[in-house]
Amino acid sequence: MIKQFFVILILSIVGYFLVDAFFKVPFGEKRDNVGNYYIEKSPVDLKVSNSVTAIVVNYRGFDTLGEVTVLFLAATGLGSIMYRRKQKGEKEVRAKNPSSRIIQIGSQILFPMIILLGGYVFIHGHLSPGGGFQGGAIIATASLLMLISYRKFKVSHNAITWIESIAGVVFASLGFIGLVLGRTFLENFLPTGELNDLLSGGIIGIIYIAVGFKVASELTGVIDTVLLNNRPEAQKEN
Amino acid sequence: MNSLILLLILVFGGALFSYLLNKFLPILRDGFVVLLMLLVNYVFFTMDSSTQIDFEMGGIHLQWAFTSAAFLFGIIVSILGLLSIIYSTAYMKGKDRLGYFYMNFLFSIGSMLGILMSRDLISLFFFWEIMTWSSYFIVIYSGKDVDKRGLKYIVFSAIGAYSMLMAIVIIYGFTGSFLLTDIFDSIFAIKASYQLAIAILLMIGFGVKSALMPLHVWAPGAYSGSPMSFTALFSGALSKMGVFGFALVLFNLVSNQNWLVNEVIAWLAAITAVLATFYAVIQSDAKKLLAYSSIAQLGYIVIGLASGTYLGVMAGLFLAVLHAVFKGTLFMAVGAVERQAGTTDMTKVSGLIRKMPWTFTASLISIIALAGIPPLGGFVGKWMLYEALITSDHYYLVIMVFLSSTAAFLYSYRILFGLFLGQEEPEFAHVKEAPLPMLIPMLLLSGISVLSGTFPGFILEPIQDAMVVFGFDSRIPNIEWWQLTVLFNSWGDKVVLQNVMIAIMGVFLIALAFITIKGYRKQRYVTTKDISSSGEIIQPEDNMTFQIDFYKPFERAIWPLLKRRIDDYYTDLGNGLEALFDLVRRIYNGNGQFYAIYVMAFLALLLIAGTKYFGF
Amino acid sequence: MVISPVQYIAIPLMAAFLIPLFGKLNKDLARIIPGLVLLYLSYISVVLMNQIISSNTIIVEIIAGWRPPWGINLVFSPLTGFLASMFSMLGFVIWMYTYNFKPEVDNAQKQKFYVLFMMLITGATGIVLTGDIFNLFVFLEITAISAYSLTAFYRERDGAEAAFKYLLIGSFSSTLILLAILLLYTQVGTLNMAEIALKMPGVDPFMKGVILILFFVGFGIESELFPLNGWSPDVYTQAPGPIGAIFAGMVVKAGIYGLVRVVFTLFDVKEILPLLVIIGMITMAVAEVIALRQGKLKRMLAYSSIGQMGLVAVAFGIGTHDSVFAAIFLMFNHAIIKGMLFLSGTYLVYNSTEKTLDDVDGIGKHLPFTSFLFALGALAIVGMPPFAGFWSKLYLLMAAADVRLMTVIAIILVVSVIEIVYYFRVIHRIYFRERISTIELKIPSFNAKLAMFILAIIIVAVGVYPDLISGFIERATTDLLDKQSYIQSVLSVGLK
Amino acid sequence: MNEFLTISFYGTAIVLMLIGLYAALAKKNLLKIVIGLSIIDSGLHLLFVAVGFISNGTAPIFSPEVLESAQQMVDPVPQALVLTAIVIGFATTAVALALVIRLYKHHNTAAIDEIKNLKW
């Protein structure tokens, strides 16, 4: 009991200081910070309408490269933590019990729609809100839907690894091309086209598509690993 | 190539090479090691004393040079080193891991030479630490309860070394340099309290190595536990590094207004001498007995140094050289007995005079020197010590030293009688005389102690040069080396019994020769079992040597003094600390959530404290 | 392709993405790639260090073509360059050690191990090199995520428990750092470290205090300061052997680098330094005292490593030029010596599950080379003269003596005596006890021995002749303390 | 009006974080701790976006109609940072859940104070 009381005491102190600090920051006021530069420059220099994407992919592209690696490492780490040597004749079944007809039919119809939406989101990353991460997440929900509703739906890990690695390599090599051309790493060497045009923004579009594929495959892989290892039989013998 | 660097390269390189040699060509090892030491001695003695090197290392200015004081101690180290190496070639025959033994042996000799030659505190500490861990590796080379012994040794040496490091760093903080020359003339500018702190810390550092009373706990175990060939060097030369340090510190770093330091050291040494002698008397194992006697002798040396007068320091240094000589012989003799008879427990072995005559003569001479009986060196040293103490009116000290040197008779008699005289034990009938490479060093050293008795001049000469370094430059004017003796002195006006002393000397020699030759043949050797036991049948296994409770009454008399040994205080302190540390361990109680709470509590504490720190 | 600091991060990332593919082609290709990458990184370290030493300038590399306040930049200065090259070279040596470390692990797991292994080193190098505060957070996360997964790598140990504790406290650390970055952004409006340092005086003291405390606790968790290091003993014991060496050598160093960069370059608040000294003293005292009571070898090494980090914190806390010099020297020594202790220690207790000190009894005869190196490492870390540890401890004491911190000196020396006791107790057990335990010993492979031997050579070389390293460290110290030149050279890059 | 907005946005975000903190520190069940961690993350992400908001500003996207109206735009940088923070939060939670699964299988208890093999 004293532990709870002690925790509440600490949290109140920390809370007090946080509130005190944040209330010194006026809400909704325009501050002179780096953000204004991005707003003026991104449509002009990069011809990219969604300035957040401009920042995420080009201005602070290194963050995103790091970001994608964190996701890649999480998938690899998850794989190594949940790793179980494959016993012979083991039936890989995901969902515990078959779902009803309605869901199966419904998911059959919905699956391609969701993937289409996901594709749209990360292809138009630099035009409309959203981008690689959001599109990838949408596609991952599509595969999750199928995994839950069908017992025998199999996500081939081989394919996932291929997509994942190729997308990562595309991202990194785009960066390297900038370096090979004698300019800086992740330089936007392609022509940037006009504003609000699909091909505008030089390599930003391509990178975000690669990120989209990578995120989609990684999230599906993560969901699949956790589902695969969490079945009742798996718990017994471990 | 500067001969100083050559010396160090020879020793340290030789050490590593001997380790490799032992791995690949073991037969060459003994020869190589002896040859190496001969070469080292040759380089050491043929080096002209003005060679000096200055160089930068890690941003610190280091300076190496052999001052005359260092030369004096260097003599002890190199000669005793050579003889104990020769001795150990025979003593260690048949033992395993000899490469490891010789490497550390040579490392300690090299580091001792390094200490002596370093004219700045950093290289002094550098070699001091190498000496510590190389001698540590030999202390734990073999024998029983290695753990306890080794740990005691390393802990006390670490405490000593690190208090010395603290003093060095404080000196650097105030004077900005490590060179001894700069320090000596700028030390007195520092605040008196810091001077005192520096002196005390250095005293602890050197006190541990020269086994002063509260810090002596490691010495009996280390001296008796390590192989005898190394103990000869250990107690003969290694402990002299502590004495060298004392000499360095007492005269240059301690200003005359805190003379109290000298007094305290003198008293500590006196207590050490008395108590160590009492402990030595009640020991039944020869090695332990000699270990305690070493501590006592070191006590005398430090009293000599701490007395501060010219004669006292001379007595201290003279005793230091003598102690190396006769203690080296005694440890070698005990080592010979241990090797030949298998045990040094005086209650078991006795009557070895007939089987090991030469070892007996060597230990007889060094016992006489140790006890301070006139014709030999011990007397000269003790005499000078008494004179110094009386002239500088330390009357209580004189009484303490007198008490402990008379008690010294007891244990010197016991070791002589215990091992060699008395009836023979039947089971030691097979004992043969020690091999030649063991005998030569013993006899050589006992020869030196005889020589230093009658003609101490040839030792006092380098001592006088050494004392100039310690700030006593009133040399005794132009006297022949043979005249520089208390016996034939035209210098010390205290004793003028020249011809009487010669007569005594002559009588002593003749009597000695007559007794040994005449009595040697005709004796009927009686074993301890051959006594009338009024009808009881003596079983072969019961132990009839009368050595068992040799000094029981004496022991009962001084028992209240020795009841609560100082080791027990240390063990209690150790256990108390361990219990406390166990409580600290409880902080990490294994629950991840508690660790997270610690983090948040620390954050909250910091935020509150922040108002004081960052003024918000 | 011209050699530039960005390759420290770009090439390992490319390799990481490729390893799963190569793993399909041929099994042990996945094991070779990290070695090649680290070898190449060590090569460019030599080239770049030579470049900045000879021309006495700082290499500032901008990414994606945008100048610092708007784009991200990497800074390869004497300090960051020294750390980055140390990480890559030490990483290569440790990779050599892990080449066939545990052959019985399945190939899929081994492939994942090597990806995470390489990313751990890249993350640490990234933290050190980057010039942007949020980028530093991202690299911190890369290191953290791969650290969590590597700690839980072996199934039979309690890896999961240690990893969960580390994750719990690690996510607290990242939350606090994120909060600090956010508050900082509201005050100075930029994420580039040089710009932040430039605009810092303008920030109002209350906000500056809160941000600094958040950063201090956030980075304090990563650099194992006292109340925040609950996770580290467990993680060191449960992680695979070489990973323990990487933690001690790099991850914690990157943590303390983050703390130091914040305290010395970003903020100009000098009151935090005495706090750093106090926290460092407590860390050192508590860790060494607990290490004395440890029954398990690796846990003892873990606490000793925390103690050493406490010493580094004290050295940075004193804040004078000499003490920072001693601190960086301590960091270098600790990375090398502790790395070797972990590497050799692993083989001493290779097959034992409990890894207690009794398994180490009398092992000197059976594994002579490894136990000799372990003893040498123990002598070195305790600060015995002919080895590297002596010089760094001496410089620290000299720096403390200059500012008359007598109690600091006294406590450091008392702690060193404690250190001697428990290290020599282990040496006792290795050499002078009979071997009774029946655990069969694993003889280290040739490349493992070679790796340990290289580290031993460095220790003895630096010990006998410290000037090999002190030149670099001297430049690194001036670089860390000279805030103006850092700001000026970063913000003026690309201004044609 | 502005005062109310400040309290409501910052206030809810900070309260959300404190709730998450309480769950992580006081709750025994491992899953609740992981949920607590993700609540802290969501609170933090809300704070990120709240800081970047400018009153009556639109999303920083230059779609054709926005171009003419030349309305004020919200600061895009915190939104870019929050994108990364969300993915990192996801990665940490994924690894945390994997560890919880393995801990549960190994100790078959979900209470954190029973998982104490590594102590002292």
C-alpha cells in the first residue's frame, strides 16, 4: 500500500513541475522557429505540397532512415525473442477457431480495398496527408484481417524478408547515389517537377513508396510472428 | 646506452626471458638466471654514480639517478639478490612453475632497483607497485592457507601504496612537480597541517613495507609462507625499501617544527621491537620465529633513523645492512633445514649439528651477529644505537631497546638449540648436509657479518656518503677504513679498549676452534629415546624432545600482553564492513518496478533540489 | 566514393538490410559481413582522424543538402572522431571474438544476432557523431532496441527478465529525453545542437533548469549513474559474453557522451557539475562495495563497470581541463580493459549456468592463456603501474589535487583498495585453488584468443608508453571544452 | 479562451502521461505495465502536436485551394518528430510484448514482483 502512496507522491511532484514548465509555453502562438522556414521553402525548393513529408523524408531524411532501421530492428529482435526451432509436422495455425461465413466473405471483399487505400496513401505521400508509415500500417491491418478470419491464411516469411530488404536497400542506395554524385548523402538529385503533381518532389516520392512497402511488410511480419507463437500448443511445450 | 636503462632492461627483460626459457629450455634456466644476476651486479658496481636520465612520460617529467644513499641500498639489493638467486637454484630444484617464480623474483629485484634509482615520486610509485604485485605473486606461490596470507599481504600493501599515492598527489597539488629536488626545497612552504598529512600518509606507505606495529599483520604470514630463498631477499632487501622511504621522508619532508612525527615513529618502532620479540620467543616454528625477529630488527632500524642524530642514523643504516646479511643467512639456513629435514618445526627436528655442520656454523655466526655479541657486527650496530639514544636523551627508548635485545637472546638461543644442538631424533638420521650452491651463499654472508664486526669501516664508508644525501654532512675526517671501528676507534672517544678487544677476539677464536675440533670426534651421539625413563617403555612415536614448551614460564609471564592480538581487531573490522556492504546490496532487490520508482524518485528529488541549484 | 563520416552509419545500415538476403544465399555470409563493414569503418577512422589531426579542423558533414539549422549534420571532431574510431576498432576486435562464439546456435538466430550486433555498434557511433539532438535520440533508440533484443537472446538464461527491466527503465529514459527535446524546441525553436548552444543564454532559467534535469536523468539512465542503474547488473550478466563487452565498451560510453555533450556544450549551467561529482562518488562507492559481496563472476564485473563509470562521472564533474582529459582517458581505458575482462571472463564460465566464482577455481591450469589475460585485465583495471589503468587514475587524482578536492581523492583511493580485494580474490581462485567443479571447459578458438591478445597488447602498450594515446585525448579535451569553436564551425559550414 | 485551451490541451496530455506513469509504477501485472508505457507514449505524442499548434492554423499542406486562401499554417516540425516518436513507441511496445509473452511462458506468472531471479 505504501508503494502506491509513494508513487502518487512522486507523480504529483513530477506532474507539478511538468505542468509548471509547459504552462510557461503559450499555446497556439506563432513562435519564430525552424518550422516557418520549412513552410516557405518546401513548396518552392522541393515542389512538395505536404511540408511534413518534405521534412520527414528530405530535410530530416536521416531521422527517417534511422526510424526505418528501428522498425527493422524491432522486427528482427522480435523474431529472435520469439524464435522457436520448427518441429516436424507442426501445423502452423494462426487463428484459434474458424470465424463465421459472414466475416470470411466480408474480409474477402474488404482485403483488396484496404490494400488499395494503403497503396494510395503512401503513393500520394508528398501530396496529401499521410505517407509511407501510415500507408504501410493500413496494409498491415489488411493482412491482420485476413490472418484473423482465415485459419489457413499463410503469410510467407520469405516474401516478407525479400520486400523488407529490397525496400531498405532502395532507401539506402538512393541515399548513396547522392553521395556518389559528389553531393551529400540523401541529396534530392532528381528534378522536382511542379507543385501538386504526382511526380513532384524528386526522390521524396520514391523513398516514401519504399518506406511504405517496408513498413507494410515489417508490421505484417511482426503480427504474424506474435500470432504464430502465441497459440495454445506453443505455450505448452516451451 | 645509459647504464641505468641498461640495468632495468637487463633485469626486466631477463625476467620475461627466463619465463620463456623455462617453457622451452628448462635446463638452461638456472645457469641463465645466475649469469643474469652476475651481469646485473657487474653493471651496478661499475656504473659511475653521476649517470642520470631525464625524460617525459605521459606528460610527467621523470628523473632517474643513483644517489649515494640509493647506492648503499643498491648494494644490499644486488648482493643479496645474487646470493639468494644462487641459493634458490638449489632450493627450488624439483618444484613446478619455476618460470613463474623466477620471473616474479627478477621483477621484484628490478623494481627494487627502480625504486632506488627514481628521483621523482611517480617512478618511485611506479616501481613500488610493480614490487608489490610481483612479490605478492611469490608470497602466494605455494604452501597452505594461501588465500588468507595472500589477501592480508595485498590488502595492507594496497593500503600503504594508495596512502602513499594520495600523499604524492597532494604534494603535486601544492608544489606542482614530482621531482624530489623541487619538492625538498618547496615542501616547507605548504601549510603545516598539510605537511603533517603528507608526512603521515607517506609514513603509512613506508610503515606497511617495514612492518611497523599496527601495519605489521601481513609480515609473519608473508615471510614464513613464501619460499625461503625469496624470504631471504624479502626480509633482507624488500623491507629495506620501507626503510629507504623513511630515511627519504624523515629528513627532508618533515620540518623540524613537527618533531613529534619522529618521536611517534620512534615509539611505534620501539613497541614493534618489544612485542615482535616477545611473539618470536613463543613461536615453535623456526620460520615464524625468524619472521617475527625480522619485524623486531626492523623496529631497531627505524628507531635509529627516527632518533634524528648523526650517530643514530648511522646506527640505523648500519643495522639495515647487517640485518640483510645475517637475516638472509638465517632464512637460508632454515630453508636448508627445511629442504633436507623436511620440517622446520623445532618441536620435531633437533640435533642436526652432526649432519649439517656447515649450515650450523653459518647460522651460529649469524645468531651471534643478531644477538649483538661483541666480536660481530650486531654489537657494533647496537652499540652505536645505544650511544645515539643516550646522547639524544631518549632514556625510555633505551630501556625498551635494551629489553627487546635481551629478549632477543632467548629466541636466538632457541632457534640455534632447537634445530641443531640437543639429542638427535632417530627419524632424521638420513639427513645429509645441504648441497653446495646452498652453502656458498650462507657461508659468504656469514663471512661478511664477521668481517663487518671486526672491520665495520668498509660498511660505514658508503653509509657516510649516503648520509650526506639525507642532510647529515658532518663527515668523520680522514680515517683509515680499518680504524673506522668502535673497537679500534681513534674516533669515538667513548671506548678505547683497543688491545683488550684484540685479546678477547683471540681468546674467542681459539676457544671456538678447540671445542669444535676436540669435542667433535669423541662425542657419543645419543638419540632422544636413549634416556632412563624409570621403567616406562617409550613408544617410538611419542615426542621426547624437550623443545616442546621451551619457554613456557616466559610465555605465561608475558601472556596478558599478547592475549588480544591485533589481527583479531582487523578481522572484526573486516566482518563488520562485509555485513554493512551486504545491506547496501539489498538496494537492487530484483524487482524491475522498484528500479523504475528509484528513477522517478530521483527525478522528483532533483526537480525539488533544482530550485536551490539552478536558482529557479 | 570520397570517404566521409556519414559512411559510419550509412554502410552498416545498408549491410543490415542486405544480411537477411545474403543469409538466404549462403549461411555464413551473414557472419562475415559485419566483419568487413567494421574493418572498412576502422580504415576510414584512420583516414579521417589523420585528416582532422593534420589539418587541425573539424569535419562537419551535412545530410540531404540542407545547411545545419534546417538539415541534420554530422560532426567529426577530435572528440567525436576519437570515440567513433574507438567504437569501430573495438567493434571489429569484438566481432573477431564472436566469429564462431557459440556454434550451436541455429543459423536463423545467428543471422539475427549479427544484424543486432552491428546495429548496436552503429547506434553508439551514431549517438557520438550526430550534431542534431533528435537524431541523437533516434540513434539512442536504435542502440536501445538492439540492446533489449540481444539481452534476451539466449533462451536458457533469464534474458527476458533482464531485457524487460532494461526496457522498462529504457523507455523511461527515452520519454524523459523526448520531453526535454520538446521543451527545448519550444524555447529555442531549433533541433541543431550548435544552434541550441548559441540561443541557450536567452532561455529563462526555470525552463533551462527543468530541461537540464530531464536530460540529466534521461542520459543518466544510459550511463549507469547510481539511482538509475538498476537494469545494468542484470543486463551485463544475461547478455551474451561479447555483447557485455560492447555494453561496457560502447553503449555506456555513448550514454555518458550524451550527458557530457548536454552539460558542457548545450547548456552553460555550471551548477550541475558538483551534482555530477556527488552522483559519481555515490555510484562508485555503492557499485564497488556491492561488487565486493558478489558471488557470481559476470555480476561482479558488471558492478565493477558501474563503479568505473562513476569514476568517469566524477572526472567530468570536476570540470577542469585536466580532469576532462583524465575522464576521456578513463573512458578509453575502461572500454579496452573492461572489454577484455568480459571477453576472457566469458570463457572462464562458458558452460556453467550459475556462473558463480566457484566454477572459476583452479582454472589457471586448464585455460592458461585466457586466465592469464583475465589476471592481466584485473591488474590493469585496478591501476597497477605497468598497465594503462594506472595513468588514467593518476591523472584524475592529479586533477582533483589541483582543485584541493581531498575527500574525492580519499574516497577514490579507498574504493581502489576495495577493488583490489575483490579482483585479487578472483585471481586467487583462478590460480591457487584445486579445480573441483566438473563443468567441462571450452577452449577459446584461435580468433577469440587473437582478439583478447590484441586488447592485452594495447593495454600494456598504453601502460608502458601513455603518449601513444594522450595526444588524441588532449585534442579531444580541448574540442569538448571549446564551445565557441564547435558552434562556429558547425554553423558556418556550407556558407559559400 | 486561450487560457482554457492551454489547460485543456497541455493538461490532458500531461494527465494522460501521469496515468500511464502510475500504471507502469504501481501495477503488478506485466501487461498493465506495458499498457501504461504506451499510454505515456500517447500522452507524449499529444503534447508534441499540441506544442506545434497555432490558433486557427491549417495543416501545412499546400493543396490547390489552400494556396489561394493563404491561411496561417501549423508548425510542421513537431508533427514530423511525432511521426518518428510514434514508430519508436510501436517498436518498444512490440519488443515489450514479446518479452512479456516469453516471461509468462517461462515463469507462468504475470506479476512483476514474482519475477526476481536476478537480484542483489
